[in-house]
Amino acid sequence: MEPTILAEITGNIATVGYGLAAIGPGIGIGIVAGKTVEAMARQPELAGRLQVTMFLGIAFTELLAFIGVAVFFIFV
């Protein structure tokens, strides 16, 4: 008989998955905020409208992170 090697994964792999899933919204928020600042520098008279649009974009991007939290609690 040949010896078999069994590997066990301990801990909660869902925690690692959520950590990786949080990278996407973080990058997305950085891009949205950076592009808004760039647009405000080009056209300062539109700063108010750009801020509202930026906050909406951040809210939708952050929704992805909240979905990741919900999935974590559903499947654990």
C-alpha cells in the first residue's frame, strides 16, 4: 500500500474570500474619487453636480462590499 497524504484546510475560507472581494470596491472608489477631482479641476463650475454624481458612484460601488458581507453571513 502506498502512503496517502491528506491535507486539511482549517479555518474559515469565506473570510479570505471576503477580504479579496473588498479589494474591488476599494479600487473602484479610488478611481471614482480621482476622476471626480480631475473633472473638478477642469471645470470648477460643475463641482456641485460632480460631487453628487461621485457620491452616487461611491454608494453603488460600496454596495458590492455590502453584498460580500451578506454572502459571508448567508453561507457560513
